[in-house]
Amino acid sequence: MNPESSPSILPASGLARFRLAPNPGPMSLDGTNSYLLGRLESETTVVVDPGPLDERHLRDLAAAGRVELILITHRHADHTAAAGRFHELTGAPVRAADARHCHGGNPLADGETLLAAGVELRVIAAPGHTSDSLCFHLPGDGPHGSVLTGDTILGRGTTVLDFPDGKLGDYLRTLDRLEAIGPATVLPGHGAVLPALDAVVRAYRHHRQERLAQIRAALAELGPDAEVGDITDAVYADIDPAVRAAAENSVAAQLEFLRS
């Protein structure tokens, strides 16, 4: 792995570096974090989430060291759109939970252990944001390890559930799994690196519980058959129109959870 490859590639942890993709927006925050994993002495790297189809971004990632493996955290285009092109550039197999996003590699399985670029990665099924979401645990990355969380845990704000594909019950179970890992460093798909995964998970769970309480209160006022739009108006009074659809998705996911 070449730590001097590009000034646009920055350190994230002992075993991880990242390049910020040029796709900022209301849902992608500053842009997608494309991670490069590997030990300094390794001649190869693992790239997680090559991101949007931007040629300069991909060439900078490829120049950082011979790419041995490409991993995908989930199906959304801001993480996967460049996967096929990056496979062409590097020859490295692309592996994801969903076979439709694999190129030259097999789908990943929950509990699978990967060894590449001198790094051990453990695959964690993390449905909730999407049904195919994965996290990657690096137990050897520092004293408490690290976890690449994709959009399951963000560097700021909270995660949207892409309902009906993403479901709240699944997401809450995923949070339980992640909390059990302990105070690992969080390497999110968007936003800044965070310490102490378990503490972040507890804050996320508390936020979800608060939202559920607000939706219960809205249902009590509007009636048990209230529509998603009306509840969104009540719970997200000052919502930015740019993220209105995402808020409605989250409300729909929480209603399904409560009504089931």
C-alpha cells in the first residue's frame, strides 16, 4: 500500500484511508467515502465502495496501490455506480451481498471472513437502511478494531430507512449486533470518522425511540389510520423539501413497525 499516492487520499484509521467522492448532496452529505484498506507493508489494497462514476476519483483510488478486492456496503448508486468501471480499471473482483452488484466475484455472506491486503475483514449482514446492507469489521485495526458501516451508521445525522426495502425491525436488530462489537472506530459511508461504535449505536437507538414516541403521539391526535404525509407534517414540521421523500420513507417504516 502506498501512503504517498495522492494528497486527496487521507488517513482514517491504522488500516484505512479514504478518498471523498465528488458527489455532495442532501442525502450524501459531503460525498461518499471510498475506503482503501491494507497494511503499510502490503503491496495490495482493498477498496470499499468505489462510489459514483467519476473517472478522476477512480483513477486516484487505483493509483494508491494494486487493488486486490472491491467490496460494496449496499446497493445505492452513490456507492455502486462506479463498481463495474472500477473492475475494468483494476481487474479486481467486486463483491456485494446482492449478486447484481458483483463483477467477477461471488456474493458475500453474513459471517464470512476475508483476508486481503494483509487485513482480516469480517462480513456483518446489517439490513435496515436497505435489505442488502453490510458492515465490515476489522478486528485488528487499533486497540478496539474498526467497522466500515456504509449508510447503516453515518458520520453525522442519522440513517434513513429505504422503506419498503429497509425495515425498522431489521434495523433495530442490526443496531443490537453492532453494539455488541464494543467501542470500535466507526468508518462511515458519509461524514467523519467516529469513536466508540457502541456509544453511537445507543444514541441512534435513543433517536429511533424518540421518533416512535412522536409518531405514536401523532397517531393519537390524527387517528390510527392517518396517512404518511399527514404524520410527516406533524413530526417533521420544518423539513427541508430536498429530504421530504426520505422523511416520508422513515415515517412509513415506523408505521409498518408499529402496526405490525
